[in-house]
Amino acid sequence: EYGCGVGRVTLQLAKYFKRVVGMDISQAHLDLAGAMSDKTGAGNLELVKINNFKDINIGEKFDFIFSVIVLQHNPPPIIASLIDLFFKLLAPEGVAMFQVPTRIDGYSFCIDNYINTMSSVDTMELHALPQSVIFNIAERNNCMPLEAQCDRWNGASNVVSQTFVFTKKLV
């Protein structure tokens, strides 16, 4: 699980998978997830602190990759890079399930404006990545869509958020 936070979903996944890796940028959240894992006896859980992209690519393929209400807090080029990495890390016939806004009314992204205003941002960022970009990344990585559904993860009426499910084709 990418963006596992305190491990609520990660601990549930540990009931169904032989081994689960939870990744997050917050050490404090990972510590709470570790404490809950110890308390529940989930011995098949590995927690990884993410500082950069290299921390995500831990040298193995995954049967299932999950991320919900996480990607949207990154600018579109980072969202695209993360989705690309998810697909690269997916084992053949593995499944990736993730959520990301695909449209925000009135939203546009310009890298120069973003860089120039980064220091003044004091609220949680919300970004979108067009659905066509996601499908193009999937195709480049030999992944095919199984499902794309609008969801209500954001709760905002001006945001189209979608949950995607992809599988990696056998070569």
C-alpha cells in the first residue's frame, strides 16, 4: 500500500496476503502502524519510510498495489511518475488499484507557476491527472484496465475522482 498512513488498510490487507509492504512519507504514522501491527500480531507486515522514488522501488514485483486518497496531494508530473512506477513494479497478472482525481473544475497546472508559489502554499494540495494520461501510462507498461469508476473520495462537487483497477498482461 502506497500512502499507508497509520496502517488501517494495510493491516486489513495483511489478513489476505502472505506479505504486505506499507509505504508512507510520515515516520510518525509508520510508527503508529507498527505499534498496531505488534498489537494485532500481524507478523507479515513490512513498513517502509519513503523519502524519494528510490525508496519505492525495493527490487521486487508485487501481486497487488493499492493507493487511495494519496496521489492527489502531488503535482501531476509526480502523480504520473508514481503511477508509472506502480505499473513497473506490478508482477504479471498482478492488480493495481488506485484513486486519483481526473478533473477539477477550473484547475490547470503550470510547472513554473507551481515552483514559484511552492513556498507560499499553506494548505493541503489537491491535483488532478487526466484519465487519458493514466491510460497512456498503463499501455506503455503493458497494463490493461479492468475498471474505472467515479468515486466520492474527495467529497467535493467540483472534483471528478476515479478509482482505477488495472492488471499487468502476461508477456
